[in-house]
Amino acid sequence: MGEGHPLDRIVLRPHCDLHMLADDVLHLRPLWRTSDGSGVDRLEPITNFQVQFLSPYRKVGERFMDLPVLEGDRVRSTRPGVYLFHLWFGNEYMVGRLQVHSELVDWWFGQDSITTGRDLLYAHSQPSVYARFNDGDPDVDLVGDITDSGLVELTSADPARLRVEPGDRLRGVVETSGADTVMVRGRFKGGMPKELPVRVVDYLMTSRPVLEPLRIERLAEVQTVPNMVFLSEGFLAEDRGRFDAMVDEMVHDMFEKPRNQPFGMLGGSMNVFKAFVPSQQRGLTVGNRIRDIQDDDRNGRPIPAPVRPGARKTYQLSDLVGRVGLAPPAENRPAADILADWQRRLLNIDPGRVPVELIEEWRTERSDSILDARDTFFGLIRGSRLADNISRAGGQLAQPVDDDPANSVVRELQRRVYQFFEASTERVLTSDPRRHPPELQLGYDQTPRRTSITDFFSSLKYSRPPFQDIGSVWVPDLRLNKPSRGLVGIVVHDALEGGTNFNDGTMCAVTLQPKGIVSYERDGFRIRRKIAGYFPVADLSDLGTTFVHEFGHSLNLGDEYEEADGESPQAEGTTAFDNLATRHDIRLGTDGEKVDARKVKWLGLPRVRESARIVATASATPGEVVIRIDRRDAAHWYQLWGQQLKVSVRIQSTSARGEQLLGGPARTLTGLSIARVNRDNGDVVLTGEIPIDLTIWAGSLLYVPLLDENGAPRHLAEPKVLGYLNDRQAPMNSDPDNVFTNDDDDDPKSIRDFKGPCNSSRLIGVYEGGWRSAGGIYRPAGSCRMRDSHSNGGDGEFCFVCSWLIVNRLDPSYHALLDSARYPEPKKR
């Protein structure tokens, strides 16, 4: 695992964007994510950690002077200012920021109300607490996040119903109902208390018959076929009618519009439901701070913004901030002096990519306030707080002796602490760390945790007699793949653009509009989102296509678009996504950039003439196996039996996440004969070279391969394409630039004596650019829904490889139809 690779095993209390008063004490309490022998996730205290500080806004030569001091787990500081810190334990580190102030002027709860979960083991929600400080200290923010800092003491007005536990986390004991709440009181140094109303929800309630039908095709087989569900987030109770009408029409479009294939052809094998649950407020919590210092069209823009003033080769503003940090409040030096100072510090920048316009944008990328959180049912957040940083892989650093930027120790410490400013994409939607227990956040092992949202799945029942327990089909299983895993769409009532698949591909969320600016209202130094009423959906068709893209992630497809210039940080690692490969995965030899086509996992996938889904797990005996297919397909396969065709079986993956091509192609039995077909129950007897004690899992594919004119099986890559790749040993992009991002579809280079499909970008092969980076990552086609979630480019469809993988996961009996209807055939010469 590479240096700097996110691991997220350390949880830091209070958090990573700290504030303290000079001559006071701040307790640092790092915790280690672990599980006990019974599988219960826990946080264990870390005692032997180390911390190093650097003052980023001081002159070179003074950045290690008068720094805060760590005594045990207590930080002391006498000099107000801003300090970046590097906390190290074992082979993992975490970075953050500490701002030291001389006086706290006022404080408030950072939300009007909050919802928490009733739970016997874990405390869920953590109220945000914000403070205003005096404005005479150098470089510090006027408003800061003092959550769990010890400056404000929280207590429950009714501990028998709601408890305040370590970390100022709230654990519900008794569920509230209706408008009933329990008050949490906060006091600063014994002053007058301020109150926050808290609602308690039992997300694991034993019966919640709220699943309404949208498309019901195979309800009796709900445990064995794919099921999709749409949930509400950020809708008030009065919005239910709008939610119902919107989701009804959106689902119709998802299954009827050609650009959403192959979901349309798979519709007959799926059940689709919806479930409405109201929130206390409309709209989501916004994690990023927003630009609020000047009254112009950039006001309300999340910080740092992914804008690129200037030419294509200019850094994005968010990229620059990740390299040089945010500007101090009083930054007024000329742009040339700022750039020269960055170079003196040996920060990781190319001066040729930093025009004056970019520096002017950078110096005003600031805020004086922090947005209040919203109170929604599932507790989702858009973007992320700087306070919610995660730990990374990396060893101990020596303490610098002097402040010489050329010294390797200083440069490495500087490189690490500036990672604090590397922001996640502001469009990302995920579970808010302040609404969900830190023990259950997705951790270093990348396995989906039990959350209040998955607890909610468990409680879902059909709304009509006999009120079947259905919700368990969406609860992830760590041992094996379930047909409905990840087919959960959360429709988020918000105007800000957002769409994400999260919790290791077990659910996704999409907002209603594509806006990027936050409307807000100010009450002194406190700001709240300005949400006047209901947000109508901007484009219902686009909402459906975005969900289809996000469900692609649930089916183990990675993003193919490019956001960051240069080589991907994952290029020398590996990927489990079925539609992506890293340079390391497909490199010819041991170094360099040449491509070995034999290592590209999707090129050899079979084209299919006839197909059926194996519906029950079967065990083979020597030379024979009895499999069972869907009875509706049995009559057709009875006819095929009479044609004496050779058939194959492709055994489905059983991994919990559903990877289909991890480690190479799945095990395939070829050249088998059909000995018998039972038209009544779907049993098919196959004979041939079948290993002893082989298990063929339910969901596997029985197929007749499509043959070429010489009787050889055909594959997704055309022979001429394979010849080109073997000869050139390079990706097929006609534009070979792998340094700067490309938002467009990629056409392939010309191949001698070969005419590609009418839309040449659909030709299957190897193209560079994906997993959000311009270089070092490869994908199967020049255009695909996984490259453009809104389907603005190409024909808006999935490429054929992604379509093949989706069909194979959800219902492989549709392979033959997919091939005949959707394969991008070359043009005849």
C-alpha cells in the first residue's frame, strides 16, 4: 500500500480543524478503529502518538518557532496563530490545523435541531458547536468549529431518554414521536445555557410497512431476483405527493428510454419499490465552507472551487489550494510576490500553470462563517468538512532541526501537512460523520458497515397484504453477493448538484438540480442555508440517467471520466473495478507504459448467441452436472438440445461486492453437450470435461457462444483490434495526451483494413484516462455512461463492456438479446 494511501484507521477527537484559546489546554484524543472477537466495531485509545507542528503563514526560517507543545495528550500554546500539524502512530498519520485565539466572543449550536438514533451500542449524532473569536489575532478565522473541544459542556435534559456520551455524541434511549424532542443544553464556562432540540429515531424498528410498488414483475421471487428501491431524503411530510409523482415518472423513463439500456431490457426481471420518510428540514448539510466575503456572483461557492481561470493547462483553483493552502485573511501582496514566496518554500507547483488570474481567485477564496447543518432523516452531507480529514499510510518523520525547505525532512513534513487542504469533490454525497457513529464509518478495510441507513433497510415491509419482509434484500452481506446489493437510490431534495455511490457500493444518492452556488442568509456571524420552499426537479430524465450511472457503481463499475491532470495516484496499484485497469495491471514487462493486451481483463469476454440464467446452485459429478434454468426458458433450450450445439457455462462470482473480473476471467466450462432438458422444471443435464466437485453458483451463465466464419468463438474485442494492440502495445486514443484532462469522448486511432462502428467511440479496446485522472488508468471504450453521468456525450449509453457486465450481474439470460441488439458491429467494407 503506497505512501499517502487513505486508510482511515485513526479517528481524532475533537477533530482535524481545531481551535483553542491561548494559555488554555486542548486535549488530543486519537482513537484506533478495531473490531473485537465478536465482530463488534470499537474505538481504542492511542497513547503513544507523536505530533509535529508547522506555522504555514510565517516567513521561511520562522515556521518552527514558538510552536504549540504536546505534553502527554495535552496541547499548550501561548502564541495566537495558525499551525498545521502531523499526528503519527504506527505506520499511519493524520494531518490537521490548529488555530490559537486570544478570546472567544460568542458561541452557538451549528443547527436548529438534530436527529439521532436509538442504539444499544453506539452513540450516533454529534451536535456541531461554532464560536466567534476576536478579530485582532494574526491569520486566524473569525468563526471556528469548537465541536467536542471541551470549551462548551453538553448535558441532556432527560438522560433516561437521551444520553450525552464521550465525544459529545448523542445516544437515543427512547424513541421520540411526533413533535416530541429532548433538549441538550450547552454551557461555556458556567454561563447561561443554550438549548438544542433532539429527536430520536429507532432505525431498526421491527416493522415499517412503507414499501410501495413501482414496477412489480417477480414479487414471489423477491429474495432471488434484483430489487430496486428509491428512498426520500430532505423532503418534508407535505412534500410526499411531489416525491411520489416524481419518482413514478423517473422510473418510467429509466426503463423506457433507449439510452438507459440495458436496464430497459432487464425490467422484466426486476421489482422496483419506493419508500417515503419525512425529514425535519428540506435540503442537505453542506460540508464545505462557502465563499461569503464579497457580494458577487461567486458568493456562496463552496471552498475550494473546482474552477480553472485561464487556459486548459492552468491549475484548477481546488488543485492549487491543495498545493499551497488557503490564503490568510489579510493576504494583499502582489501576485508576483505570492508566487515567488511559494517557490521559495518549494511548494509543489509549476509556476507556468499559475497565471495572475488564478492567484487573484485564490486570495479571495475565503469565508467568515460556517453554514449550519440541516436536520434530515438519513443524515447525508454534500462535500466534506476540513474537520473530517482521514488518516493515511506513512511512517514516522524526524523533527526538523532548522527551517530549510531544501532539507528532505522539512520537505516531507511540508508535503504531508499541506494534504490538509486537499478537498474531496464538493458534489459528493455521503453519510455525515456527525450524524453516524465513528465506529461504523467505512474504514480502512473498505467493508460496508452497519449504519442507521442499513438498519432502516432491515425494517422495510411491503405496504400491501401479506406485508412481506423485503428490506433485508438490500442489507449488505460480508460473506456473499446478494442480487439486490447496492440497488438503493436516495432521492435528495436539494438544488445543489450531487450524485454519489457510497458505503462500498451499497447505496447511492442524487440531488434534484445542478446548481453550484449555495443561497444563504446571515444572522450576525451565523449563516444558514436559504431554502424558501420546495425545489422542483430541473430535468427528470437527467435525474434518472444519473441514478443509472450511480447504480453502475453498485454493480462494480468505476468512473471513467477525468478530473485531475497527470497520472493517477492508483496507476502503480491495482483496481477491482471490472471496467478499469491500472498501468500496473496491464503493463508489458515490469516497467514503462507499454500495454500487454493479454492482461486486459475485458477483451476476452465472450459474445453470446443463446443464453440462460442458472437459478440454483449445482454440484458436479465427474463428467456430468445437472443445472436448473428459469422454467420460462426451458422450452427454448429443449429446442436447442435438438440442434446438438456445444454450450458453455460461465460461473458467477460469489464475492460480497460482486467483482466479476478480479484476478482475470471467471472460470468457464466449454465444449459441453446437452444430454437432457426437462421442460417442466428447467433442469438441464450437461456432459463433457467437468471437474469433480465443481460448484456452479446460482446466477451463473449457460450459453451458446457466437462463432465466427471459421467456427471459433467470438469475443468482445474484434480480431483486428487485438492485432493492433499486440502490434502497437499502446492505448487506442486518437488524442494521446495523458497529462491534461479530456472531458470529451475519445475516438480510436485508425486500424489498417478495419472499419469501426458508426459511432467510432463505441469500439471496444483499450483507452487511457479514467478513475478521475488523465493518465495511468485504462477503460474499454471511448464513450460510456460511466464516463459521463449525465449522458451529454456520445449516444449517452453504456459501452458494450459495461452493458455486458451489468447484464451478467443482474440477469445473464439477456446476454443473447444484448449481443444481437447492442453490440457495436464494425462497418462492412
